[in-house]
Amino acid sequence: MQRILVTGANRGLGLEFTRQLLARGDRVLATSRHPGRAMALTGLAAAHPGHLHVLPLDLDKERSIAELAREASALTDTLDVLINNAGVLVSGERYGEIAAKALADSFASNVIGPLLLTQTLSPLLEKAKNSRVMNLSSRLGSMAASSGFGTPSYAISKAALNMATHQLAAALTPRGVTVFCVSPGWVRTEMGGANATTAPHDAVAALLRVLDAATAADAGRFIDTEGATIPW
């Protein structure tokens, strides 16, 4: 049994991560901005008493991150895995109409929040053996793979998350924590849309295989669901 914290767990990939982790017997701390509205999570908590704790977290607020860390420390003395899944995508952006707020909100949720949360939870991660931090990035954040203009706030922030991952890996690898980032592919979630090619169940199953196979040699890497390197 592993102790795993999943952010953005009220829907999409975060909710599917929570389902699959509970099904295999792990203990999960699942976060949501508004736990009282996260009915699917509430149902899972009732079905898995003692194995799922739903906690509030607003990644845009440092105070919320600090409070989450205090609550997590009260529930567990170590953390085996942190899955930084929560993120935002601003749709419909067009050149000439890009808004500063869209960029700022994207960076707050997709870069600053995961970086500060990892930093704040690192004492719990350092107490576990072979702990891992998996940051959910995107191929849209790959400068080498970029082929045109599109979703700029999301793409730029995911490229920044990749660098944040590299920085965290440099800081935490000597402390026994492996940090890496992954692209889940194009998944049929609210963010990915109905035309996406991969079902959430399949995407998460593949990501968990990558997570379980990760070693210190993967620190700082940007990889896909098969464990292959994605160019920066």
C-alpha cells in the first residue's frame, strides 16, 4: 500500500487516478477546490472508508497550500507519491486577443502551484523510500514539437512546468525523491473534449504503469505513456 496525494481529483484524470489507486489498495489523499461539490469523490470515500481523504486545495493561494500540507501531515507521516494533476486550459484564445489574466491564471495553476506544493510537501516525501513526484504536462509544452499557434496560455505554462520539473529534480534527487513530468496524450475529459483519442481509464492505467516503473534514472525526464522521452 502506497500513500499518494492527487490534486484536481474531483473530475477527469484526477478522479480516474483516485478510482484506480483505490481499486489496487492504495491510500489516497485527493484534493479539490470545493470538496463539498465533489460528489463523485464523496461517493468513493464512502465506498473506501479509511483509504480516501478528500481535502480542500486552491493552488492559486499559498495559504491553501500550507493548510493542505498541515492536514496531510496530520493524516500521514510519509508520502510515497505526489501526482500534480490539477491544471487549467483557457479555450478560444486568438492572437491579438490574448489576455494577461489568462496567462497569469494559467501560470498560477499549471506552474507556480505544483512547484510550491511539491516544495511544501517535500518533508513528507523525503521520509518515504523511493518517493516520486509525477507532474502532468503536455506535448503542447514541447517547443521542439510545436507546429503552430494555439492554446498559448496552456502551452507556455506547460513548457514552464517542464522547467520547474527539471529544477525540482535537481533539488530533490539528492534527497531521495524522483521528480519527472509526463504527457497523458489526448484524453476524453472536459479539458480534452469529446473528440480526443484516449479514454480516461486507459490513459490513467498507462500513466500508473509509468509511475510504478519510475526510478531515480527518470529524474527530470519528460516522457509519454510508454516511458519514451518527449523532446523539450
